Amino acid sequence: MTKPSAAMREPTYFILAALQDEPLHGYAIVKRAQELSDGRVRLTTGTLYAALDRLTGEEAARMAAAARVVRDRSVQSTAATARTAPA
């Protein structure tokens, strides 16, 4: 499971900003990030796809944690119902 990083790096911020309005392919993300950063961020393919992999992994970790919470609540609710059900 990937551990989310504490601070977001500038390239990652502009990748997310580029994707805010609509889905884009790799080259369009690179160009949009460059536009949004006034030319400060010039993403390479390696940087872009490493950041997207990291973000995907972090989202998967958050989703897995949320699923565990839901599953645990369901198990607790089922156990409580079983204890209070008339015999």
C-alpha cells in the first residue's frame, strides 16, 4: 500500500490542475500544466507518468481504507443485530 506524501510537489499540483476541467491525454496534460504555471513547470514524460502512478496508488490506498471502514461497520451492525434479535 502506498503511503500518501505530506506535501504536494509543484508538478503534481499542476498535473491535477490540468485535469480539473476535463480528462486529457499525456501531451495535453504537459501543455496545460505549462500554461497554468506560466511556463515554470515543464513536465517530462517520466515525471508525468510517475506522478500519475503515485496519485493512482494514493487514491487506491484511500479507497481501500474507506472500504475497510464500511466493511467493519457492516460487521459490527450485523453482530449487534444478531445479539438483539429474539431467539
